Amino acid sequence: MAAAQKKIKESAGDRLFLVVVYILLGLVALAVIYPLIFIVSSSISSPAAVTSGRVWLWPVDISFKGFEILLSTPEIISGYGNSIFYTAAGTLISVMLTVMIAYPLSRKAFFGRNALMMIITFTMIFSGGLIPTYMVVKQLHMIDTRWALLIPNAIWVWQVIIARSFFQSSIPEELLEASEMDGCSDMRFIWSVVLPLSKPILAVLVLMYAVGQWNAYFDALIYLKSADLFPLQLVLRSIIIQNNSSGTMDAMKMVERQQLAELLKYALIVVATLPVLVIYPFVQRYFVQGMLVGSVKG
């Protein structure tokens, strides 16, 4: 009994294995953290220091000129507002539609659920293509409207699969049967029982859809024409292209513009990624839990 309570000593092979694991994890962490530090340091360094390659870890000749230019640009403020709207509205619509289709597919009593799931999964492999999709959006009169960024890509198949797996493993059939015996309707059951028990998977869906909406720019590039509807990503793209175009100017001005363009790239990255980095810590716990339950089980 006493011998069983003694701490089991690790063998030399186990210790070597742990050392290797820690080294690999340290390298992975370094590979992830260093680019973030480099981008932030470059965004607050002087344009000359950035273009000359003197910035490799810490800021050199600290300057906030890049952020001053961005914050003084009206298009940036407008793009921020549009991106916030697209992200909030798009995430709300996508999460609602995903739950509405994933929950019925998780119930055994739903007729044809396997066939419908196969049809939905089929779209992960084959799609209509860009031109047919554009024609559909045009026929629906959504070109150059906010709806063009909210409706066509409202549901992602992978998110439907994750949500369906979560509902299958976490919402037992007995719970539904008990609610039906008490006279509870399907909508009341979803609102009062399913959603409160599905906070982890809802956090996963919200984060995935929000990040996708925030970073999206291709749909805006295809469907939008009015500059006042552009999201932040498209505005940032336009600013970079304008600063990279040299035109007819003397050599000194060309060098200054190239330096400024290089500085703006890093400042734009910080501006575009900051909201996601701020929000993620608040949903990390639910995100990890939902990913494990929704992807491993079922």
C-alpha cells in the first residue's frame, strides 16, 4: 500500500520525450508570437526604419504616423462602421439559420434528414461557381446593397455539421419527449431548452461567422459599387493600392510614398485584426468546449 502511494519515477525516455515536446511547443509558440510582435513594432516605427529593415523585434524611432493617417481618413471610419454592421447582422442571421437547419437534422424523427444532410454536404465539394452565383444575386436585386454581403453566404456547411453533431450528443431525445408530454411546442422547446443548453456551440458559431464576416472582402469587391457601402477590408485594400501607385513624381517623393505604403501595411494589419483579438478571450472557454463536443462526439 505504501509502495503504491509513492510517486512513480519517470524513466529517462519519458523525460527525454517531455523535453522534446516542450521544445517543439516553444518553437510553435515562437512562430506564432514573433510575427505579431514584429507587425506591432513595425506599425509604430518610423517609415525609414521599416523600409530599411532595422525593425526585427522592437520598435525603432517610434512614430504613430501610420495610425494618424488611417484615423484621419474618413473612409476608414465609414469602413469600420460598415464592417461592424456586416459582422453583427451577418453573424446574427447566420447563427439563426444554422441552428434552424442543424437542430431538425439532429432529430431522429425528422423524415429525410440523412438525404437532406447529403445534399447539404455535397455543396462542400461542388458549387455553382462565381458567374452563376453573381447572376442569382443580380436577379434577386441585391447588387450594390448590404444584403449581398449577408444572404448569399449566410450558411456554412461545416458549421451546420458541427452544430448538428453537438445537438445530437448534448440534447437527448428523452428531453424532447418529456417536453411534448407537457404540451411544449417545438419553437418553445428550442427557445427555452435547446438554446440555453447550447451556449458552447453558439459561441463557436458566433466566433467563426464573426471572424469570417470581419475578414471578408471578395464578396464586397464583386457585388458592391458604392464606396459608402465598402467594408473595412475593401477600404484598406484601396488605400494600399493608392499608396503603391507611384504615378509621375520625382524620386524623393516616390521613396517617401513607398516608405509610407510599407508602414501603412503594418498599421492596417493591426487595425483590421485588433477587434478579433479583443473579442476572442471572452469566448475562448465556450469556443474550446464547443469545438470538442461538436467535432469529437456524435
